Amino acid sequence: MLVFLHVPKTAGSSFHFVLENNFGAHCCHTNHTKRPAFTPSDLAFARKIFPRLEGIAGHNLVAPMALPIANPFHITFLREPISRVLSQYQERMLINRQLGRPLLDFETALRTDDELENLHVKLMAGERDLDRAKRYLAACDFVGLTEKFDLSLCVLQKLYPRKLNVRYQKRRVQRDDTIKRQFERDSKMIELAREFNKLDLELYRFAANEIFPQMCDRAGFRAGDVVARLDTGVKAARFKIYFSRFYNRVVYRQLCKLRHPFSERAHSASCKTAGQTTFPVSASNGASFPGK
């Protein structure tokens, strides 16, 4: 089973197109549980809802190697942490402005929004544990970099045990980068972001300098290779894609609401608090980290 840990703002939405185009309704989008961490009981429920479940993907796959999955194929992407943080902060502010919610200054957001502080490490390890996050990456079957997205997909196509169409359509591309560009020119704010993301910066260096080159070598590429763009000439299996979205959003999400009626209310309430989130630190499902 493919297990995709989607770190927000790492081109994961574009990768979701690849999943939908290949797996259709046999891939579960775990975010629809509206729960901070996808648990073994959530997995058991998803198996009942999705016929021939072939993949799970979402932001809430916290420390995903703790999930009881036979023959998993673990996938994730990393993005340069400061760029990721600025992109996510910008998205927060644009949405809040559109909906008339309070706008947090960048420093306050860094101090109060858990998704702007060492998110790579917290999702991969289940806590602020850099060594554990490194072990997760080392054990993954595939690790890609947002900055080398097309090359990453070419590598994945070689490493994945089945035929995989990796052409994609770009999704959720931010057209207004004014906020992000403003902070990129502010050295004080950049340094503050670096202070709050020291663990992520170290993890990204580890991924870019050690893990990704190893992935490329295994697939017959080099980390510096330039490949043809994969977002052109896309042949989309439209029925498969649309049915996947329908099944996940209408069937699975509604059944999740019935299963956990308070989760949806709590999620809606959190969305009204200026984009702040509460991260489930140490949400490792009680399992030790598996090695490979």
C-alpha cells in the first residue's frame, strides 16, 4: 500500500493529482477524518469504506510508519523550510483576509501556529525529535524534494513497484505572492523563521544532501539532473479522478462525520481562530519506530 505523508505547501496537492489519476477511488484522503492524527482505528475504518484500498494520503499521517500496514510503500516530499513557512503564512493571511478573520503578524503566527514551526520533523517523527525524523526518511521507500519536483517524480516512477503515470496538473498555485516576497526581503523576519525552524532546516539538509541523492542513484539518475517537465501533455483519466474526489469528499467524509460527529465541529471551530492550529505532538500511536 502506498502511504503518502503530505507536508503542507510541498506541492502535495499536485502530487494528489498523480494519486487520483492512478488509483482513483482506491486511495483514501485521510484529511477527511478532520482529526489531528490518523490512527490504526481510522485505518481499519478506511479499509471498510474503500474497496481494494491501495493508498492513503494526508496531512494527518503523523509518524505513519507506526500504522499497521503490510508491505507499505512510504512516500513524502520536503521543501526548503523557510520557503515553506512563508508560503503557508501567506496562504493563511490571504484566506483570513478574504473571510474577514483577524490577521496575525508574522512573529505572532510563528509563536502560535504549530504548522509554522518545525512541521516536517513533527509530522515525520510525531514529536520534535530530529533523529527520529531522520530515521523515518532513511526508512522511506521514496523521498522527493519540492524544488526538484519533476526529477523527483521521475525517480519515483523508477522505484515504485508498479507502473505509475507521473504526469501531473499543477494545483493550488498561489497567484498573489506579495506577502511572501515582502518577508523574503526582511532579514529580521527570515532570521526569526530560521530560529523557529532549526530542526526542519537540519532535516532538509539531511534529505537534500544524503537521502535524495541516494534515491536518485537507485533510480539511475543524479541529483543534479534536469528532466523534461511533466506538467505538459497530461492524459487525465477524468472519470477516475472525479469519482475519486466524489467518493472521498461525499461518501468517506460524511461517514467520518457520523463516526466522529465532534471532530468536524472542532475542526470548524479551529478554522475560525485566525488559522491557528494545535499539533498532536507525540502522536506516534504508541508504536516504536520500525527500521528497514
